Amino acid sequence: MSRKVTDKAVGNQPARHSHIVIVGSGFSGLGLAIRLSKQGRTDYLVLERGKDVGGTWRDNTYPGAACDVPSQLYSYSFALNPDWSRSFSKQPEIQRYIQGVADKYNVRDKHIFDCDMTGATWNTETSQWEIQTSQGPFTADILVSAVGALCEPNLPDIKGINDFQGEIFHSARWNHDSDLTGKRVAVIGTGASAIQIVPNIAAKVAHLDVYQRTAPWLLPRMDRPYLAPEKLAFKYIPGVQAVSRAAIYAARETQVVGLAKFPPAMRIFETIARAKLFAEVRDPELRRKVTPNFRIGCKRMLISNDYYPALSRDNVDVVTDGIQEIKPGSIVTKDGTEREIDAIIVATGFHVTDSPVYDTVSGRDGRTLAEVFDAVGQQGYKGAAIRNYPNMFFMLGPNVGLGHTSMVYMIESQINYIADAIDQFDKLNLRTVEVRQDAQDAFNAELQRKLQGAVWSTGGCASWYLDKHGNNTTLWPDFTFRFRSLLEKFDVSAYQTVSA
Ligand code: NAP
């Protein structure tokens, strides 16, 4: 049973208490909220810093933003959408889908929007989390972090970047008031975001410089609009959509063999990517520049049919000399060349293994997540719990990321686990639950053993998958159905518990 709900004081301010507080309402936080509501729970709140649900799909509104996982798979299993307009959805359609699910399951009134968590501290005496937010303090018996890994833009530390006088913005904070038409524009980065932005602005800008540090591998984007009969079948013939989804899932899961178990098998994908590059980039000098120098899969494999054609345009240059500094109206590369520009789009990714959120969460021994991760790297248990953080669960915690299929599948696995954990917490009348050190250590030793032979470790690239200790603390190194079965039930035996 949950303990009595009373509002308490944190510092001098009265705090609002909720048995469960979920922070963040992207796919993961929203999905957990819906599960708790379906179980008949009302003793939870979702604190969301934005004005709406959607998380990364609310925030990434850059031109061309779209998913590189098929729509059929990139949706909740409990809310299949027969109305997807195409096989790979664009951002506005995904955001509308997420909003629609929030409405359908009627969980918006459990949300507090515009509520930015600025700190969370475990209070050993009360066995509660004390949560500071932009809307005042909260307390919770159970805190769930659902802040996501791709939420804090990573701004590159380039000399002079703050003195640039033109327009400058990150891909995840697109400035829709800015009109790039006829301007000289620079895009820094050639990752998943940049390769979608470049083709969508190349035709309208006067000139585009694409600053590439590492050439990515590109595969064909098998995207097409769904035909009316297909949509009707998804909607009205029982099982058709579920079968389509299962087939896509199974096909994608075969990639795990090459990515995690036997990297030489990735040569099949490399051959396809090389053929595509050869066919789409005719200029030998450009082809040389954009040919990757690592095993495919080591970094996220990108899919696009319009990136190489955009790079081949007369008004687009790929710059590979490395940025020396940014001046008020130009970028200077290491070879001394200065290129004048009016606008910079920073498509340099996110703080994944060094999120600023980690500085704000203090656990049982007073150390922040950032301090713990700094010492040992991002280690957790089943991506859902971390030693020293009692009564706290993580959605998309350490080693839950994927390079080949839908994160929504991993999210739903974690929803099963965390919802069951909360149930057991109440049924067993617990005061605290904290993962045991030996359970966490054994779990991580096994993960790192599996990761040793994976393409992310052996493929010869640097990527955000690896932390500063050189460990891969972001990706799941096995079939995703194994993750699903591992998280089917909350294993209380792996936790230290104290009864209420
Ligand atoms: P990203 O994949 O991390 O790419 C960042 C790019 O910026 C890389 O090319 C990187 O070069 C470059 N870069 C970083 N710091 C730099 C610096 N100081 N100077 C020059 N270049 C620098 O970031 P992202 O493209 O935003 O994508 C992040 C993740 O979001 C993806 O991996 C994916 O999981 C997700 N995403 C998915 C979709 C989709 O579903 N379609 C779309 C967008 C994003 P290096 O490679 O040399 O590090």
C-alpha cells in the first residue's frame, strides 16, 4: 500500500507530495503514465518541462525531421496506428500520434507542464525523494526518471562560437523565425539530424557548407506512402497490422547478428552502402571525402535517398579540414581557409553519457549521478535501477539504446518492469528498494563481456555510444526479445529492501 499522502515542507516551501513522480513525458514517461492509469492508479504525477507531451518528437522540428525506424514498429503495441501515411513517418505525424495517445488514455490531467526538474535529493530519514522544480518543490516515495537520452543539445566547444554575429541554432532547437532563403549557411555535423536537414535546405540557400568530421555510412531509405487498400486492411482486417509489425521486427532483429555477435557479417550492409555511394556521388573528389573509414554499424547506420544528391549540388561544399575557429561572420578551417557565412546550424548531437540532468540528482550517499558516473561510468541494472539511488527507476537508463530497431520496444519492456516494481513495492509494503551492488556488478560484467566483440567496440570509430572510460554504456548488446524477457517481472531478489 502507498503511504499516506500528505504535503510536506522541503526547505521553507511547502512541497506537493505524490506517491510516484515521473519526470518527462516523451514516449517512455507517457507510456508508463498510461500503464499506471490502466492499472487504476491515480497516485502519480508527471512533471514535464515542455508545454506538451512528445519529448524529442516535440522538440526536433527541423526541416525534414523523420524517423529512421518504420512507423509500424515505432508506435506503442497497445496503440497501433492504422492511419500512418507512410512507411517511415515524419516528425509532425509522430508528434500528432503521441498527442493522440495521451488524449485517448486521458492522462493529460496527471501532467504538470512547464515544470522543469532542477534537482532531486534522496532524504534517508523520510525515505522520500525531494524534488525541486521550476514550479516549486515536490516529494515522492518513488521517482521515475524518463528524461530521455537525446534531450540535452550538445553545443560544440569551438573557439569563437559565442561571438558569431549571424543566426546560430541547434538542430533540436530549430528557429522557425529564421528564413535561410538566399543565405550562406553552414551545417556542423553529419549525423542522423544533419543528413535530414541538408537536403531540405540545400535548394533554398545561396550556399551551403557542410562541416564533416567523420563520414557516415548511408543505406537506402525504403520509404513510401501507404496505399489506401493497405490502410483499410490495417484498420479493418484483424491481425494484418500485427503481422506486418512482427515481420518488420523479425527482419530488423537479424541485424543483431552482425552488430553484436559477428561484425564481419556487416560487410553485406557495407556492400550495399558502397554501391549506393558509387551510384549517387559521381564526383571522385566528393566520393573520396564522403567514404567512411570504419566498419558499418560502429556508428549509427543512417538512411537517406536525398543526402548524397544534395551534397552533389553546385551550391553545396563538404568541408573536411576541421574547424579552427568561428569568427563573427565566418568559419576558419585548420588549413587557414576562411568561409563567410550568414547562419550556422549546429547538428552536433546530444549530451548522452554526460547529461546535465545527472548533476542534479543526489543519491543515498549524497553523490550526484554525475559524480558516480564520472568515477565508474554509466552503470545500472537492466537499465532501470542504479545502486545508491533507492526508490528510483530509470526509463532508458544505461545500456538500453539500440542501433537497429525501435526504442519503443525497449521502452515497453521497461514499462512492464517498473510497473511491476511499483506494484510489488506497495504489495510488500516496502519503505525502500535499492538494487544490490553484486547484482548490478554481475549484470554489467556480462554486458561488457558481450560488448567486447561487438561492432561498436571493434569497428574502428569514435562515437557517443562510448563513455570517457571507453566503455559502451549506452547500447543493448543482444537481441531485444532477450531484454523483453529479462524485464518481464520485477526481480525483487536483486534488490535490498526495507519494510515500511
Ligand atoms: P549525432 O548522431 O551525435 O551526430 C553529431 C554529428 O556532429 C556527428 O557528425 C559528429 O561528428 C558531429 N560533431 C560533434 N561535435 C562536433 C564538433 N565539435 N565539431 C564538428 N563536428 C562535430 O547527432 P544527431 O545527428 O543529432 O543524432 C543523435 C541521435 O539522435 C542519433 O544517433 C539517433 O539516435 C537520433 N536521431 C534519430 C533520427 C531518426 O530517427 N531519423 C533523426 C535524428 C536523430 P563525429 O561523427 O566525428 O563525432
